[in-house]
Amino acid sequence: MSATFDPAWLALREPIDHRSRAAAAMSLLAQAWRAGGWSRIVDLGSGTGSNLRYLAPRLPGIRRWTLIDHDAGLLARVTAPEGTEVRRIVGDLAATGMDAIRESEADLVTASALLDLVSKEWLETLAAACRRSGSAALFALTYDGAIQWRAAADDPRPADDPDDGFVRRSVNAHQRRDKGLGPALGPMAGLRAETTFRAAGYRVWLLLSPWRLGPGDAALARALVDGWEAAALEALREAPAQAGSADADRVRAWAERRRATIAGGRFGLTVGHLDLLALPA
């Protein structure tokens, strides 16, 4: 996978990721983990180890982790929690990741914030690899395309900007660009993964895990707006000829208004994500 991530961005999102994950998925996984006497985990696109830090204290017994990422610098930042054995592999997810699932005889294959970056074909290859190894799968925090601003963190009423929808559509178009594993599934990844793992013979749960942000998360919200602005502008540059400078100006003006919203200190922002758990039948 060619997509690269800034360690500062990964650190900024980690606490929100952890608090947003679907508790029901973790409960079901922990039951299966104990019942099966599992211990071997393959983590795809591990980055600095956020997924390890979330799961390690929640799964009993000694855990043998294989962490895979194409970025050696990110993997070097991973520290092993007590009670874990960690092997780091620098390599691509297309070949190295599938080899690791097979060679490690994984009980669990997992990733966080990955599936929206991959293609339909890669996802099908992943499900087949999991099925052959008999492993369970947990894929957390897959973006589902939903972005909703609210009047306040504790106020469910929408607080729409006239160009929220325009920017969201441009961002979601950008999400479907090739990230190094074929044309990305983007916002459809969660639903596609549910269908794919069911077809592979798994029992599957697809659960909501949205980010719910408020003034205490202003730094992350600002980073999101900056990232959405850049993604929307890039998508417009690649759009058909009718997308011109006026559309780019709309995006920039929207970003300025939303940065002002955040600076005002009273807002709510929901970004849709899904957690998928697949257990062998």
C-alpha cells in the first residue's frame, strides 16, 4: 500500500479511535478468544501500534502479534505491552500481509482504519486467506462516508452549511482513488466487507463506531477540515472539465467557515465509521 501517514496524525486520532470502537464487537471477540484458546494475531497496516494498544489489554493470555506495515519508521515506534510477543514485518499488504496470515497460522486477523483504502479484489483475497487459515477477523473504524455537523456536542440538531454536501461528495470521490491496492472501496468498504466475509462462510457483525467530536476534540476537527479541504480540491482537479475555479473557491470558503465554527468553541461533528467482526462458522 502506497498511502503514508504522519505519526502526529495517528497520535491525534488514537484516543478518539479507541473511545469510538463498538463495544459489542469486542465483547463477542473476547468470548470467542477465550473459548478457542487463541493467541496468534496478525495486524495489517499497523502504523505505530494503535490497534495493538487497544486490543492487548482486552484479550486474555499471552498474545503473539505479527505487525505489518510498509513504513519502517512507523513500526519502529511500536512498543510491546506486557504479556505480548511482537514481530514487526516491513512489507506491502498485498503479498507480505497474505503470506503472514498463512505462515503465522493466525487466530485473528485485524486492522484499524484500513478497509476503506483497499479494493474489492484485495478484500476478496483477504477473506479467502482468513478462511484458509481458519482465523477470525476484526476490522475497526472503516469510514462510511457520513459527515454531519451539529449545533453542539450535546445537541442532536443538524447545523448544516450550504456546501457541506458538496464538499462531502468531493471527499468521498477522493476516497475511491487508488491507494496502492487497486481502486479503493471508500465509503462502501464496510458493506462490501460484510458481504464478502458472509460469502466466505463467516458469521458477521457490522456495527456502528462513529467519531462524535466536540470542542474538546478541536485539534482533530481542525485537522479533518484541513484534510477534507485538500482532498476535495484534489478531487476537483481530477474531475471533468466542468469543475472549475468557482468550485475550488467554494471548497476554500467552506473550509474557512468550518474552521471558524471550530474556533467558536461550540459545535458537534459526527464522522461515520463501522466495525466489522467475522467469526468462523
